[in-house]
Amino acid sequence: MKEAAGEANLTVVAIILIAIIVAIATPLIASLMRSSSARACCTDAGGRWANNQCQAFQNAAAGQQFDPASFQRCMNESQAGQ
């Protein structure tokens, strides 16, 4: 009987440890996903991601110009999907 109680205690400890890891990892992963989404929207709009913000980037050789409206639309769509 003692062995069964010991196994139950180990199961409870394992479940608690898993819950703690999930509680710590979830906000971290969510933050990384938001940052990645913002970078992608910035690049798609023709900008350059620097200092945690989208900056205008004029690439005349490629005929590419930054479109702030496109960036904002992309950000709104990605936030609505979350």
C-alpha cells in the first residue's frame, strides 16, 4: 500500500511541475509570437524592424517603399486573429 501512495504522490508532483512549466512558458511564447508577427508585418509593408518598432526603409534599387497603412492593417488583422 505504501508503494501505491508513493506513486500517487510522485504523480501529483509531476502534474504540479508540468503546470508550473506551462504557466511560465505560455507568456514567453505568446510574446515571441507577437514580436514575430510584428516583424513580418513590417517587412511585408516594406519597412525595417529596429529598436522594437517598424521604421521606414526606402529601397529604391528594388522599387520598394514603406507603406504605413499596410503595416497597420496587417497588425490589426494579426491582433484580431489572436
